[in-house]
Amino acid sequence: MSRIQVFLTSWCPYCRRAVELLRSKGQEFEAIDVEAEPERRDEMTRRAGRSSVPQIFIGSTHVGGYDDLAALEAAGELDALLEV
Amino acid sequence: MSESEHRKLVIVGSGPAGYTAAIYAARAELEPMVVAGLQFGGQLMLTTEVENYPGFPEGITGPDMMELFQKQAERFGAGILLEDATEVDLSERPFRVKTDSRSFTADAVILATGASARWLGLESETRLQNRGVSACATCDGALYRGKPMAVVGGGDTAMEEALFLTRFATKVWVIHRRDALRASKIMQERALANDKIEFVWNAVVEEVIGEEFVTGVRVHDRVTDQRQELPVEALFIAIGHQPNTALFRGQIELDDVGYIVPAPGTSRTSAEGVFACGDAMDPVYRQAVTAAGTGCMAAIDAERWLAEQGLA
């Protein structure tokens, strides 16, 4: 299984959707709260090239935000990326 | 694709309308399947405080509220599928609803697909989405803490977003194309009284400026024909909604904008056995509580119809 990282904040609705979708697929992931750990916010912006949350990484792939995750799922490509 | 599963009732959508329909239908032992979609929870997932839903005197956040709705539907046995409906065939009975991995036939269908935020339609807006352009202040506002921001729109949503953003922003411009607001009186008063909010009247956004991230927005005053650049780092679009009914076009009666047109005073659509509720059929009220109310109507109408057909 690929290592999953989700950069998020506690209040962000799309973060909640991303977390719920990954959980519904039985996936474990590292949740990084960029408000609690502001220094990791910079890491996120640098790696993702985006300033919004969530930013989701599966293995070495930068998926993007929830819309991108949902688009992969809608295209039937998420499971392959998750190697499930 | 696996074989179709048959259900008495399939509900498409999972906002307050869809989940309320599911609660009622599940309690009526119709064993509904909720095709919740990837935007599960609907628009309430994008709101902070819900202050006007009866029964929550202290308010409740939208996502918390939707979690409660979902739990209540599950408690009575509703099935919930976090996939988008990709195809809905209402042309013959049983009806067909497909998602990526599953396929259902259904004796009755409730359409509760809601509405989505509308965009301005500028190339620069699309290019800078998630890079400072957003349709959800609740989602992204705090990311621009300590920066100037702008909101486009003149309705309740725009006022709500502007007021919410004053928590983080140094300043919030509200760009509105008219010289008066559409928002309710209470929201107007709150916004007009807020020192951090400045209104830009009679103005349209011509371009969102920025290479990698938003650095400003150019607005055009339609009365004076003047242009100015506002030095904002975030732009929130709040110019109304579009019903999510593209899947049903040509199958049931929709109005010019795309809202489902039910028979007056009911949830019945122009296709027998197909019912509608929530924002997908409501261009007027569009509240969580009215969506829940029409969701209840749809479940009762569906149950009675199924009973008449000997299918319940």
C-alpha cells in the first residue's frame, strides 16, 4: 500500500470529505494539521505548488485537493493509485 | 460492471433533503439506497455556523450537522454510497441509477442533487482556482490570514462570506454589480456596519491578476467606466447557484435555469415514480430546513405511490 499524506486543517470541509473518502476505502494516512504545525504549511506549499488545503499525496504522487481526489475516484483510477 | 441490485427506492444526493428523505423512507422500511456522491453532505459541508436550523439554539457547524443527518439515516437502515451517480435512466420502470462500481434498478427514485456555486467564467479565474480564487470562504479563508481579500456578489452568501472573512482579513472588499444588495436585511446591516468591509458598487470583475497565486483583481465600474486594481490575495466568488440536474435533462421537466419543476404542492416530477426535493427543485427558499422539509415530502409521496402500485 502507498503511504498517504493529507495536509489539512481541523476546520476545512473538503479536508473532512477527503478524510471520509479515504476512510471509506479503509486507508490509513498521515494527517498533517498545517495550522497546528505552521512550518509544515511551507513544506506543503512548496511540494504542492498550491496554498489551499487539503493537499493529498499518495506515495510520491501529488494528487491535489479534494476535487482532484474525487475526480480520480470518479474516473475509477483512485484504487489503482492506492494499490488496493 | 456487476449485476444490478434492485431497490424499492434510490435517493440521489445527500444534503439535508436527501438524508431527510432517507430517514423517512428507511423508517417506512423501504430500505433506501442513498447515492451520496463525492460531494456528500452537500452545500452545508461548506458552511461554518448554521444559526437558523431549529433545535440548535447554540448553532452547529454544517459538517457536524450533516454527520448527524447521516447517522440518523444509517440508524434506520439506509444504505449510503460515496460515489457519484454517473447515469440516471428515468425513461422506463424500473428506473436505473449507475455509479462507477455499482448499478441499481429502483421502483421509485428521489432526486436530491442540490445546487452548486456558480463561477464568473473568466479564464484567469479558472487558472487561479485553489491559488487564491475560491467559492468557499469557510474552506479557504483562514489560509489568507493577515491579507486583504475580496468577495464577489450581493446576496446572503456573499455577505456571510465577507463577514466570516473579516476574522482573518486585514480588509474585505465586496464587489457587486448593482448599487444595492439582494441580501436579507439582517445580513446587509451586519455587513454595512463592519469596519473591515468596503463595498465596490456597480462593478464587475474583469480579471483576476497573478502568475502563480492571486495578487490582485481588476474591476470595472460600469457607471463611471473607471477601472481599478484591488491588491487582494484571495478572491471569493459568491454569485449564486446552479441546480445539479444535468443528468436528468430531457427526462423530466426542468425550468429554463435547470430547476426540476414538481407538480404544485407536491414533490412529484413529470415522470411518474420520480420525486424531487431540496435545492434541485427550489429556486426560492434554498434553506437547510426547507430542503429537509421537501425531503420529507418526497419520502412520503414516494411511499404512498409505491403502496398504490403494490410495490411498497
